[in-house]
Amino acid sequence: MFEGKDGENSVEDIISRYKDDVASLVPYMTWLKEHTKQQVAESYSGSDLKKSMPFPAYDSNLLSFVKQAQQTKMMNRNYTYVYTRNHIANYKDELLFINDAEITDMDDLAGILSKYILEGQTKGTVWAEGVYTGVLYQLVYKMDDLIHFWGTMSY
């Protein structure tokens, strides 16, 4: 399972594909952990605008995290297959999957990240839910942990 054609999907290949992108998200881990179970978006509706639709106003750290994640090569518009293949239906399933993930699951972990980042672009509550439930923190933590663990192994 580790070796594909020309080393594709080998541990070394997985680490080289994800190392820099995950490292770019690591600086947000402390903030993500501190804001688990906290609201990071407020619903804003101008008091002068009686018939306006409320929209979320996000914490600037959350917006920076999202922008950084969007710039990674981890974004996968086919993330729904990750959910179907792994029978993930809700955030509790996501957390269980993340907890049990191994280095060979990095593509699927990136799929979960993709779901939050990409869905959040059209559905206002998704980003904040990812922080509140701890899924975004656990994702970045697990990916970083796997890269560090396997990156120090000798083959």
C-alpha cells in the first residue's frame, strides 16, 4: 500500500507532497485550539437595514487560516468521495476518522479540510462550525503529527 508506480504514495512521496502545505497551517493551531467550543463568527445585520439578510462577520484569524488553506495544493473539489468511501456523516465521524488516521490517509484528511474550506465559501456557517467542533484543529494537528512522526523514521 505504501509503494505505487515510481514511489507514488510511498511514505516519502506523501510527506513531500504535504509537508510544506501542512507547515503553512501549523501557525494557526494554537488559535484553532483556543477557539474550540467558542463562536468565531457573529451574525451581522445593520440596524438601519430592516429587510436586509444577516451575514456572518468572521474573526480575522479564521479568515487568515481559510485564505492560507485555499492557497495549498490540498483543496480537492471531489471531497465528497472521501465522505462516502469512509462512511463519514457528521463531525463526530470526522473526529473519529482523524483520530485513527495514518500517513496513508493524508489524501482523505485533505478531503475533510477541503470540505470545510470549499463549502464555507458558499455556506456561511461551515468555517465557524469547523472551529467550534474542533475538527479544523484536530485535522491540522494530526497532519502535522503524522508528517513529523514519519519524517523522522528511517527506511
